Amino acid sequence: MKRIGLMSDTHGYIDPKIYEYFKGVDEIWHAGDVGTIDVIDELRKFKPLRGVYGNIDDYNIRKELPEFNRFKCEDVEVLITHIGGKPGNFSIPATTELNKKAPKLFICGHSHILLVKMDPRYKMLCMNPGACGFKGFHSVKTILRFSITGDRIHDLEAIEIGKRV
């Protein structure tokens, strides 16, 4: 079993509450718009990190993280990108990647809107953790926490970590 902490759109800021909510996870996954290389360094000191770069991320972050990150966690094929869209309305680059091989779990960020929804076309679970930084239009900072055991995704928690002020 792997416990996962999922975040996105930090825009250069790690809310200190992240460390409390993610203390029991095995890995942190970041769905882009990291903001600064310091965010990557700090998260890597805390837990193993997987992630992707986002549209605001500079050359240094793009050297560290790919645009698409496809991997297996336990027996679940995972695909992470920043600008992915949502079921029924995926971005063109995401659609191209999904048509190569749809994963069981598709993760993206960018919208700053928390969403967890099955996609019937690709038969995959889609997750967007919303945004946990201070920049953007969201009013509440959000993250997701869940477990993967074998081919099962379970114990999903949507967590509000406070108002964006």
C-alpha cells in the first residue's frame, strides 16, 4: 500500500499545514505550477516527490520535472500533467497522450478547482487537487490524500487547508 499526498498550483508557496497533512504519506505528487525551485527542494527533503511542470514554471523547474509523468504506483498506471482539462473536455496535448494509452488514474492541475470524477470514455479516474498556493482565483486552498493498494485507489480525502488570503 502507498499513501499519496496530491497537490498543485503552489505558485512558490508551501502552506505549513501541508507538512502536517502529508506527514503520513509515502510520496507527494505535484501537478504543476510549482513556482520556484525552492518548493521542489523543500518537498524532496520532506518526502519522495513526483511531479510535472506547469505553465508558470521556469527553465530551472522544467529541467527537474517533465510535462507528462507516466509511471506505475503499485498496479495502477498513472499519468500526471498540468493542463489536462476534465472528463469530456481534455486539452489537446492531454488527449494525444491519453490516446496513446489511457491510465487508470489521470491527474492534472491548472484550473484551481478541486475535481474527482470518473471518465467513461477512457475508463479512468480523474483527479485535480485544486490549488494550495495564494495566487489565483480560488477562495479555499485544497489538496487530496489517498491510498493505492494493488490496482485499487481508495481512502480518498479532499482537504481544505484554509482560505486564500
